[in-house]
Amino acid sequence: MRRFRIGRLTAFLLCLAGLCVACVADVPAHAAVRDDVNIYCEGVWSSLDPFGTGCTTYVNMNLINQFYEALLYVSDSGELEPRLAESWSPNDDATVYTFRLRKGVKFHNGEEMKAKDVVYSFKRAMSEASLQPYYMMIDKVEAGADDYTVIITLKYAFAPFLSYMGNFMVVSEAYASQNSLLDTECGTGPYRLVDIEMNTECNMTRFDDYWRGPASIKNAKVKVITEGTTAVTAFEAGELDFMFCFNVSAFAPLKESGQYNTQLSPTYHTAFILMNNKVPPLDNKLVRQALSYATDRDTMITVAYEGLASPTYLMANTSTFGVPKDKFYNHYEYNLAKAKELLAQAGYPNGLDLGIMTVISGSYHEKYAQVFQQSLAEIGVTIALQGSESAVADADAHNYVLCTMGGGFTTDFAFAVKDYYVPINMLNYSNDKITELAEKAAGEKDKDTRLKLYEEIVDIVFDECPDIPIFNKQIPWVWAKDLNAVPHMNSGRGYYIYEMSWKQ
């Protein structure tokens, strides 16, 4: 009897164990958090060099940002945040800045970052013409009394100087002086390069000795897909986790699906039309004003950028320091009757032929140029559109009449003023009063006084109308539902993989 009871108990326990195994088998195991991420890039890379061509295109810059850092970082709101420099201080007249470097920051080759590396990096950057707008005020950069002090002396007081410092990446002198940086790197950033095929993909892995601590995601792959529709297909298939929606028409369907995270980020990037101010009849202010009134920004935004942009009337947006918000709009709004009236006052009551308009090939610039051409035809002005692969070079040489253009500006209006409204500039334009006001604003410490000086400049620009700003791009970002990511406002600093993580 006792043996029988033990047998029944054993059978019961075996049965219970079988049920438990079955239950466990029916419940899927908790999926491990991914340690990789796949990111989209819309164009091929030309260089990883943070001082040369690497810093002139967004596709290059967005890679470089993962490997390199600057002394400080400029946030989306224009605030200055310490990075490789833990602090800085100016002298009394703000012409000498002393930077204290962080101790213990390592390059990817294991060496500690020191003042000599910063001095080397600045000197190398200051030999590159592409960075000239950022270093034009710098006289010299030298090491201080120890390995963690750098002193930068300016040629003249320049109020927005610190806001420009986020554009100077720091490299290892020992590495960079002996190796090409075109397809290699040695920075202090959170990721280090594993390998790169400049036309197809870049693989990187986290730098575990990063001074802010290792990144959440271990490995990152950036994939080049130059055709926008193909990129969207790859994203929907799960082959990409994070992407700038280069095919802007796909953004709305992806957003409306509810399957992804989406964000439409404002930018400092401005699309605009250059007018050669020294070429007749564009040397006549009334003609320039007429063309501005014939600019249908709303239709241009709809046709060229699927409505994903905001109109602008300056080389800036409303968040830029120095832009008078109350004067930003209501200038040269679309008005063909006003345009005709101004043309008649200029001596062209029957219209005129402006010849050729140079258009950046293969981009949204072609689309808004066509809208512009049609509007001008309604006021009797004819232009022929001509695509160009060298529009920037032609504009720099003033080899154009009208030309489409786009540019990324900064958080301070000083950048646009220096680059476009004082000699020498693409517009072939000069105004002594603007030059005088720009110099005063650059040396002015008081913010309220600077704002008043910029307001005077804006009034002159609106009256003189040397260019036709059209819109500020908004970047449509899409990423996987279970990925944390932070798109940024600066087009050249669009994202940081260090800020990404997979949800638990």
C-alpha cells in the first residue's frame, strides 16, 4: 500500500513538472536588448578629415561627429556646454581666452589629450579655406603654462567667438602628423572607426575609455543609399533603424502609420537665391525688390519640399540671436502687382530678359527655381534655368546673374552678416554702413546693444534687398519604435549615436 501511494505521488510530481515545462515553452524568452544600430546616409563620403573637405558636407560631418569633439558644444538653443574644455575665461577686453582642458581624456590610440594636440588642431584648421569664416578673428593659438591650458588670442574683440568654437575638432597630433585623415581617424569621441568603404558603409564601435562613459550601443553601421525610395524600403524592411527622410514625400505616410518615431526638426539651413548685385539690371535696388515680391515662398515650399519647411526673409531663422522677431515677416510677401509697379519705376514697364539662372543640379533647388521662373513670367521677366555642378564655385567667382544656393548658418546672426553682407561675398554686394555696424556689433559685449546694431543691419538689408531668402529646411527624421534617439537642429550635427539607446 505504501509503495502504491509513493508511486501515485511520483506520477503526480512528474505530471506537474511536465506542465511547468510546457508552460515555460509557451512563454517566449525576453528578447535581449540589441547592441547594434543601423543608420542611413543619403550620400557618399569624401573625407573624414575634420579640417578639410570633411567639414564642408553634411554627410561627412555626421560621421565626423561620432569620432571627434571640440572644446565646447553649442546646443540647439545656442547655449555653450563644456566638452574637451571644462572651463574658459576671457580677459577684460575679450581678446584673449584661456581654456582649461579636461584631464584624463584619451584619444582612440590610447594617448591622453593635451594642450599641444589642441594647438596642432587649431593650426591645421586655420590652414583650410573652408573654415575661414570661423577663424577669421583668431590671431594665434598657443599652449599655456601646463599641459591643460590653451590660450587663444583674437585680432579684435568678437562677441560670438565662443559660439564658433564648436566647429574646431581636436585630433591627436602624434597620429594626424603621421597619417592621412581622409579615411582614418583618431579623436576623443564616443565611437572609433572599425572600417569604411566610402561609397557604401561605415562600421564603428564604441570607445570604452570615452571620458563621459561608454555608449549604450556597442556597434553602429552607417549605410549609404543614394536613392530616397530605396532607403525608405530598406527602413520599412527593418534594415535601417534611424534615418533622415531624404525622400520627403515618404515622411507623412511613415508618420501616419504609427509604427515609428518621427520628428520634424527645424534647422539653421536656409535655401535662397543669389543676385549678382554688380550686374545690370540687378545693380538697381528696385529690380531686386521686384524680384523679391515675385517670390512665391509658399508654393516653393510645397513643390520643392513637400511643405516641410518654413518661409524665411533673412539668412537666418527666428531663433537666431540678432534677428528682430517683430520684423522677420511681412517683408516682400508674394505680390505680383507690387512687383510690376517696381519694375515700371525701375524703367522696365514691359518687363525684361535676365538671361540665365544657375541652378544647383539634382536637388530641391531645381523645383523652387521652376516656381520662380513661372512667377517672373507673369510680370514679364524671363529667365532660362541652367543646371550646374559647380554652382558654389561660380557664385564665389561672381560668375552668374541669378543662382540658387543653400547654406547652414549658426545660432548668431553675425555669421550671416560676415559671410553675405560685407565684402567679399557671393552676392557681389557691399554697403559701408553694414560693414561699420557689423564691426561695432562684433566688438560689443552688451547683448542689448548688439541686438540694436543687428536691427539696424536688418533694416538696411530689407531695404537694399541684396538676396532672396526662401525657406528654412525642416529635417524629417524617422526611427524605430523601440529606439531612443535625439535629432538636432544643426544640419551638420544632426545626430549623435552616443545619445541613442534601445528600450528595455
